[in-house]
Amino acid sequence: MLEGKQRLVWFSEVQWDFLSTRKQRLLARFPDSWDILFIEPFTLGRKHHWMPVRRGRVLVVTVPFLKRVPFAFGRLLNIPAVRFFLGIPGVAMMLFWTLVLGFWGGDRVIGLSNVYWGPVAARLPARLGFYDANDDHLAFPGSPPWLAGYRAAWLRRAKLMFSVSSELSERIAPPPTVRVVPLGNGVEYERFAGPHCDVPLPLREAGGTVLGYLGAMDWLDVPLLVRVAGRWPGFSIVLVGPAYEHGWWERQRELRALPNVRYCGLVPYDEVPCWVQHFSLALMPMQRSPLKRASDPNKLYEYAAAGVPVLALNYCEAVERARTVAAVADTEEEFVEMVPEALADRRNDERRAFARQHSWDALAAAMVAELHRALQEEGS
């Protein structure tokens, strides 16, 4: 049995306060015996934490570092010497904060989900390193060709890889020295299944039957959503969530022109269950891309916990497994035509039972247990 405090430094690709994701849900449930430093990236147009802030038991600090740059001069990053020199300020800032905040030393644990940090993290002293494979980061649009080498550098150093899907594990194919642990995504079950709260004003204004979507906008199959809105003009389509890409909504001219479509943007996480609980039908009209095929969508479990009917396009193995509790369409045409059938789905209790199996409490406990096991193996 491990004794004393464990220190974890997590290099994240997502900012703590921007969007509630797998990382925040897991880390917030680590036991008090873990001290955690969450190093988040710099992103234009968003709030940053240049001075560390505490989020529960987690310290959060912003450290700018290499990432895809959506401008022509970003091609300069294809030159290794340019990446080296441009990365120096971020590395210096990271070293400063890990030292000042007490997270330096060879007995710490390093977790990584931001593969841009791969080679740097691989050189840092640590007792244990692990990779959280929550997405195929190499499949993101615009990912540079050198990023595969960055992920490989970290996997040569890591001992564990937590993976959200077998598709993703097979695609990454880590070295045999890395133990792969299946650990999907989940839901704060009590929050989403709890007593219904007041109907958010935009849903009241929409009125009638609401086909709702909650999540990041960037992975929506927009042409499919346009077809749904056109086929069922008497239903309101409400989109709730942020867009990573700036100006996403302004560019959706065809979608914006439809009178029964409303985009509400990002809402505070504490308010999210209120929206989902009042959807007449929860939609998952996602792109069927290599990136999304390897995913495990949180929204599936959040929808299910709320008990609302679900209509999903079959784009990943998690959706395929959910056929017993959700309406699943194998083609875009089926998705459009299955709306009335999905609205009539009354398997609410089955959906909640399905969601309860994917609670974040159980997933965090499983992750901590695997880390303790690996630490004990390293110490033996």
C-alpha cells in the first residue's frame, strides 16, 4: 500500500474553465492523498490563469506552448530549430511553476493528454508517466506532421495508457512496454438524473417539441442538421455548447437561415442538466470522421442519465453499444426519418440504468487504482 502524498502534474490540451471534459471530472474525484497541478494551454480569446488558481484540490496554471497555429507563419513550426527556440519560454515557465508550487522531483507522476508536450515531458524526472488517450489527437484538422513523433516520444517514456475505446487503442498501437487500460468517459449521474430544474428561458421561448444538442459545435454534421430542420419544420432545434473554432456560428449561413434553429452558445456547467432534462429528444448528429470514430462521447451518458429519448448517428463503438437505450441510425437518411420514432421512445428507466454504469466516481476510482498499482510495480 502506498503511503503519503502523491504528486501529479497533468499536461492538458483543454483549459480547465473553458469546457467541462473528462480531465476535470476525473481529477476532481482523486482522493485527498493526491496533490495535482493542471497545466493548461494558452488559447486566443479565452480567459487564462497566468497566476495559479485552485479548482477544488487541483491547482491550475496557464503555460503557452507549441500548438497548431491557424496562420501561414505557423508553417515555420515544421522546422525543428524553430520549434525548439519558440518552445523555450513555455518550458521555462513550466519548470518555474513546478518548482515554486512543489511539483518538482523524481517521485512525482506525470500525466499527459496534450501531445505537444510529449518530448519535453519525456525528459522530466518522474516515478511514473501515463498517457490519457481520450481522442486521436493526430486526426484533428490541421495537426502537423511532426506531432506523431511527439506522441511516440511520450509513449516510449510512459508505462500506462488509459484509452476511451478499442478503436483508439488499436490506432495508437503503443509499445509493448505500455500497459493499456480501457477507461471510457462518463457522467455525473446524480447531477443529470436528479430533480428537474426550471426550464431555461431559450427553451421556453422555443416552445413545443425541442430537438436538442449539447456539446462542442465543431464536430456536428451540419448538412445533416440542416436536413433535419428542413424535414421537421414544426420542431425547434436548439444547439447548446461552445465552438472551439472562432466564428463558427457566423459561418453557418444555411443553418442560421432556418427559422426553427437556435444557437445558445456555451452555458455554465452547473446549468447543463437543466437544458438536457427539458429536451424532447436529444440529438447526436456527429461527423463520421476518423477522429470521432475513436471517441467515447460524454453526451451519450449525460443524455441517458437525464432519461430523455436519444437519437444518434452510428459513428463510434459507444453508440453501437447503446442501441438498447437509444435510437441509432446507420445512415443520414435514417437519422432524418427516425425523429418521430425516437421521440416516442419511452425506455427512460433503461437509459438511467445504462448511465449509472458510467459514473465518473467509478471511473476515477479505477484510474487511481491503476496508478497505485503501477507505482507499486515501479517501486518493487
